[in-house]
Amino acid sequence: MKHIHFIGICGVAMSALAIAYNKRGYKVTGSDKGFYPPVSTNLQEAGIEFYPGWHVEKMTAKGDPDVVIVGNVAGSENPEWQYVQEHQIEYLSYPEAIAKDFVQKNSIVCAGTYGKSTSASILSWVLLEAGFDPSYMFGGISLNDIPAATIGDSDYSVLEGDEYKSARWDNGAKFFHYSPTHLLLTSVVWDHADVYPTEKSYENAFEKLVKGLPENGRLVVSEKVPEQIAKLPNCQIVTYGKGENNDYRYDDVKTTKEGTSFTIYNNSNTYNISTSSLGDYMADNMTGCFVMAHQLGMKPENIIKHLSTYKNIKRRLEKRFDGDITVFDDIAHSPTKAEKVLESIRKLYDGKIFVVFEPNTGNRKPASLPGYDNAFVSADEVIIPRLSRVKVDEEDPDKPIYGKELANAIAKTHSNVHFMPNDDELVEYLLQETKKGDVVAFLGSHGFRGMISQLVS
């Protein structure tokens, strides 16, 4: 039995990949800095051996692994990673493993600054329900109770195409490994300034992606994508959005606290869609997925049926408390994503909106600060907590900013911004200041150190 070891198994994506290999009959082990539910629970239930810390003797207890999948957590001082290199054991990055064992002849990739995880999970669900048996992967925990990664038995795959760097030794985007034949492109708005120091360098990655589509491939592209990118591929291009000139147009978006409904128009056909997922932007995500499924040959009535049973993934406008006060948790870790989420919340609630925001590493670079202008206008109050420490390259002149500096940047276009470095005081402030009908939204890629649970309890 082939033995695969994961250095850094505890991430949502890496753990899902590990469980997918386990289900295919591989012996899987893994290590990480620490383990927390639900990932630790999922690994235990799958029967996967894992341990905290980096221990060569545990990794090699029954002989050297055949393959090691190396996460970004493995720095140059990591003893397991050192052992792998010294003993010339085969190793793969996460996207290399996906490319080797998940990518199929019909490779459907969902890419874009925002909406890619959700779109990949929607298309995975729709194709699963339609009997396609795809291999798939998306970076999130599904509320439909399906794993985040599976190796199927058909020639279809659905993959989230992330533009972030592939590995410590590979600065290229993950999506370059996935050889898309069908590409759903949702948006291109400069992000990840730690990897793409200029807007042009970010756009270049997407230009290269769409140029790589084969002549018999398909680009399903949002009207939000810059035209110089959308028009590049030498294959069929299908557009969607709210504008009259799109091949598929959506309109009549209605969002309530129970869900979202909208209408898609294509040629002379009209399709009515409803979903329990919240947020105006879900109409945009679902339209893109409807178009892709339709282009794959699925009947519209079947697509509509499967969209109606889709329940979203965790941390996408996830309602953590619904009482006199409503508490949301969302992974919106950039000013662009935060703006979209807050716009949706504002349409649903009349009370004050308090937002607690922590950006990802790239959006803590000084070059990204202009993007914060007017991003929080839908919120009444913005709170910046103590930001997580990030690794700093001493030779990089563009050092990440911290909480006070971020608060000052947002305050240039917002009159009510606070920096609150003490977690307990932040939670107590929210308890004291919120009133019936108000909303608290925690937006960011980190877990807020238990503050959400503390507030809810």
C-alpha cells in the first residue's frame, strides 16, 4: 500500500486532500503545528494517523513514505522537510498533487479574485447531483455535508483555481497546474500584494491562464473581468452579468433573511432561480455556475433543481447567532470582498452594522492601502482587532502593516474606526454597544481567536 505523508495536514484543503487519498486506499499520515475541530475530527473519523509537531521518527516509523505532500507551513528549518530533501523522497506541492491525481480530461476550473471557492463548491454539488461523478476540490467546508475534495471515476473534474503561489519553491499561481479546458472566471481585482507587487503583475497571471485554454475549450467570463483579459483566449467565450449585452443576463435579484431569488435570461429563455444562500453576490456566483453547467450540456430544469438544494460553504455570510442581535462570520479578507459582503448585509438589516475586520497577508502590504478607500461605507462602525503576526522577510522593504496603521488607513474615508488590540475588551465593547436589530460581522481569513464564540455565548 502506497504511503503518502502530509507536512501541514491540518488546513481545510490539505486535510480534505488527505481524506480523499485515504478513501482511494492509500496509507495516509500527517503532521502539523496543532490540531483543532472540525479538521481533527474529520481526520480521526477517516482513520488517518496524525500528530502535532515535526517528528522524523514518527513520519518514518514504518519506513520512509513513498510521497510527501508539502504544505506552505514547512519552512527551511522543518526537520521533516529537511529529511525528505536529504533522502530524495518524492515530494509534491498541494497543486502538484491535485494536477497528478484530480485533473481529468474535462478540467473545469473556477478562478477569480472572489467567488472561486463558492463557485467550485456549487459546480461540484450540481455535477455530483447530476451523476457526473467528478473529481473535485474546493477550499471550504460544505454545508451540504460533502467532502471538500474527492477523486471520482469520470473524465470530469471541478477545481478551485487559486491565484496564490503554489509552494515555497514555486511562486507561480496554483491554477497554472490544472490545465483547464473549461474556465469560469468571476473577477480580476488586484489582491495578494505579497505575491503580486503591482496590479499589472496580478493581471498577467490571469492573462496567462486564459491564453492557455485550448481551441476547443470554453471561457465563461463575468462582465466584471477587464476586457483585455476576457477577449484573449482562442476559444469560445460566453459572457454573463447584469448588462444587456451578455450571453446570459441575470436580473430581478431579491434577497431576504431566508435566501436569494433572481432570474436568468438567455436568448428568448427565462429561468427562475432560488437559493437559501444569502447575499446579492450569490446571484452572480450562481449565474456563472448555471452558464457553465448549461455549456456542459445539462438541462436547465436540472441545473435549477440542484441549485435550489445547494447550502453554501462555511464562513460565507454564515449566521453564527440569530436573535435580537445577528452575528455573521465571513472569510472576506480583502477590502473588495468586505465591501460586497457589507453591501449585502446592509440591504437586509436596518440596525447598526459593526464590522470586525482582519485582512490576509497581501492586504497588509502598504501598496494595498488605497484599496481600503470607501470599502466600509455600508458599516456604521469598523473595529480592527490585534492582527495576527506574519512572517517577515527582512530583505523586503515593503513590511506588513499592523492594526493601528490599518485603522488609520480606513479612517481616511470612514468616520468611525477603532483599533482594539485586547480581545476581551473588544467582545465586551460589542456586548455593551449593540442593540436590538444590530448586526456584528466578523470578516477575515483568520479565526478571531475564539471571539465569535465568546460573543455568541
